[in-house]
Amino acid sequence: MIDPFGRRISYLRVSVTDRCDLRCVYCMAEDMTFLPKREVLTLEELDRLCGVFIGMGVQKLRLTGGEPLVRKNVISLFRSLGARLGDGGLKELTVTTNGTQLAHMAEDLYGAGVRRINVSLDTLDPAAFKAATRWGDIEKVLDGIFAAKAAGLAVKINAVALKGVNEDEYDRLLAWCGEHGFDLCLIETMPMGDISGDRTDQYLPLSLVRSRLREHWTLEDTDYKTGGPARYYTVKETGRRIGFITPMTHNFCESCNRVRLTCTGTLYMCLGQEDSADFRAMLRDPSVDDAALKAAVEAAIARKPKGHDFIIDRRHNRPSVGRHMSVTGG
Ligand code: SAM
């Protein structure tokens, strides 16, 4: 699949649920209204649509959410997608999770064919973690992370850089990741969906974070790529990598290779734009076959925009896109 700007689309991110067992302050409002079940695609519908994308050249698939691992029986979807791994088909099946369910699911994920996972963890401080997630228990997440490591999964820790929340912690996070053999990826907060607070107060440019880190760590250039937007460095002192995802200070849309499917079957061709294509009605219409789904995917890819235009400053203190990250899948 090639979009109008010559970019090859080989990466599909699928939000399998809008629900989450945490309420990170920059991600969701405390009193979120979640979707009724009938609006959410069944696991079979998700599997069928993913199969169409794989048939059209998608090589990497990431399940996300909401919290993907709280969806009932989601492991059966991992298994059916994992069965599509192999020559000429899917190359990688992966997941982004908050880690709360990993202690009992890590081995099953490995068994389904997952080899790398991203775990979101913004802070190692139990009180700060509770405050950032509104009620999360960090011990549960740490148990999950170490269960994943023990199961043989490569773990990357994702932390959103938040002023006043974790800005004094990156040295500690980097050292902790080095000690346990995890890569770390820092992410700039993006203006998506209404939250209770003011995003201008939270926004921390990663250009600043990187120069502060360089006071204590040697960040060596590397051309390591995971097919995502992160710019990676090798940390000489630990031998692990640190990545920076900078949608605000450096727009990376020119190399975008992905599209995002929500749990209701809406395909967003860009995280930061509103245009979308609906697949749920087609999936539920018995007269629609896979060839028609394929034609609809092609038509959607032909509308993929050049890029996003996120802005956070005092004059633009409203979301650039109305939907929360948990809808499109972060
Ligand atoms: N529940 C899973 C998790 O915690 O990783 C998957 C979904 S969550 C929406 C995916 C990632 O998006 C998390 O790392 C989260 O921190 C990040 N995220 C959520 N809202 C964001 C925002 N406004 N800007 C930047 N990252 C955000």
C-alpha cells in the first residue's frame, strides 16, 4: 500500500478497547463514558479486518487501547493474529500496555508469538505513579514487567515527559532501564481530547530533556529503527537504547508508515487529523466480502494526509483533535 505522498503503509495499530483500568491525567478525564458493547467490533471482526490489511502488505501489527489486556478473551485475538506470522505475511505482532495484567498474561503473549512489548511507565515513584494514573498501584505494574522479562519478552518502557510530574526522574528511569535490560522511550505529550487540567502546564519539550540527560550520560548516535517515529541513541554507560518521540518539537510525518483502527472499526489515516473511514457497517453487512473491504482500505489509504499540526501554547490551549489517545490507540 503506497499513499499519495509515496509512503509505504506497512504498520497497523489496532485499539481493541476504549476501556482502561487506569486514568492517566494527560490521557483521559476521570469520568470517561465508555462505548456500549454493540458498538465495539467483536474479536472475530477485528481478526478478519486485520487479515485483510495483512493481505495488503501490513507487516507489523500492534494491539493497543484503552488497555488492550483488559479486553475479555483478548488472548484469542493474539493467537489468531499470531498464526498469521511468517514468511510473506505478518513480521511482527506486538502490544502497548500499562502492564497491570502482564503478571498473568506475559507467558500467553509469548506463546501467541509476541516477542517485544511496550509498557507505559511514567515514573518509578509509587506516590507519583498513583497521582499520574489517578489510582494505579505501581507494584502490580512492576510485577508485570518482570513477568514479561521472565517470559522472554523484550520490554521497552514508554514514558510521557510531563512537567511537574516526572521531569526530575529521567536519570533514574534511564539507570533503572539499564540495570534491567530495557530500552526507554520518552514521548512528548500531545494535545488530544479534553482532560481535566491545562496541557500547557504539562508540556515539556524533549529537546530540553535530551540536553539535560547529556550532562550525565553519553548518548551515541545510532541508526536503529523500529519502524516507528522514535529517534534512538545508544546510552554508552548502560549499553541500552533511549528513544525520543517528538511530535511537537519535530514533526516526523514524512516517514509515517502507519494507520490506526479503533475498536469501533473506524480507520484513522493520521493520529492528529479527523478524517476517517468506517469499516464496522461493512463488516456487519453479510453481502460485503473481503474484496470489497480491500477496495475500501485502498480508498482510505489514498486519502492519508501529509501530516499532523499539533500545537500547545497559551493561545491554543484546546485539543488539536477532539478524540482522546485511548480512542485512536497510543
Ligand atoms: N493502555 C496502554 C498503555 O498504557 O500503554 C495503551 C494505550 S495508551 C493510550 C498508549 C500510550 O499513549 C501510553 O504510553 C500513554 O502514556 C500515551 N498517551 C496517552 N495520551 C497521550 C497524550 N496526550 N500525549 C502523549 N502520549 C499519550
